[in-house]
Amino acid sequence: MELIREVYGDNCLSPAQIFRWYARFKSGVETIEDEATPGRPFSVRNEGLIAKVRKEYKKNVVCKILCSQY
């Protein structure tokens, strides 16, 4: 594994990912595409968190406007 990492650097797959791909191909799957997942993507809407983000965004926008004047 170290030799592969020396050659490919950060573009090298982790050993865990190599084992997952090996098992997948060994079981007969021949594509590299992800399998489709049923239903809608998981998401959560948290109104309290949204309000905090909006508040921080507005502070930063005001700061950027004020700081750009100097």
C-alpha cells in the first residue's frame, strides 16, 4: 500500500475502499456507478438553526459593507 501511495499520492484509494470495490466486483457487479437509493434524499429543516445562520449572514454582510468603505 505504501508503494501505491508513493506513486499516486493523495489520489490513492484507501485500503477500506479497495476492499469494498474488490468485494463488489467479486460478487458480480461490473459497474462503478453507485446503486440507486429508493425515495427522496434525507433532509432536515431546523428553523432555529436557519435563523442563526441568517443572523450571522446579515452581520457579515454589514461588516463587509462597512469594511469596504475604508
